[in-house]
Amino acid sequence: MRRGFNRLFLILTVCWAVFVLLIYPIQKQRDTDKILQSELQKCYHDGRVGNDLDDCETWAQATAGTPMWTLKAYYARGSWFLVFILVAVPLLVYGFCRVATSATLWVWRGFKAT
């Protein structure tokens, strides 16, 4: 049982790292790209910034926050926090699961010591 739990935990930890390092920033980047496109359409339609392409694009990028969610900016902005999240969350989950499993087995055995 212990070996199976450790293997499952290792697989879930790798999945967590892939999510935090790749999937989440890519999802946020796609969300900001959608906002960017809608802001560009509004800019051209309403004529807020003028008809200059560069002004409109700069305004739309600032509104959508596009530069903030590139992978390079994501890693640079939160490097210490990413390391903390990648290490602390799995350790807390592992510790909680080990304690919960020990307590469950203790109750299952009828409150007897091993």
C-alpha cells in the first residue's frame, strides 16, 4: 500500500509541475489573446485611439495585459513563488495524506498500536 501511494503521489506531483509550469500560463495567455482581439475590434470600431495601427495595438495590449502572460514574463515575475508552489504544495499534500492514512489505519485496527 505504501509503495502504491508513493508511486501515485510521484505521478500526481509531475502532473502538478506540468500544470503550473506550462498549462496554466498558456491558458492565461489564450485568455488575454481573446481579450486583445475584442479590444482591437472595439478600438477600430469606436475610433478611440485613432486609425493608427500601432496606437490601437499598444492600447489593446495594455488593456488586455498580453505582455504579462508570456512564458518568459511568467517565469521571471514569479520565479521564487513558482519554486515555493512546486515544492510546498506537494509536501503539504503528502504530509496530510500520510497522517490521514495512519489515522485511518489506526481506527480500522480498533485503536490498537501496531
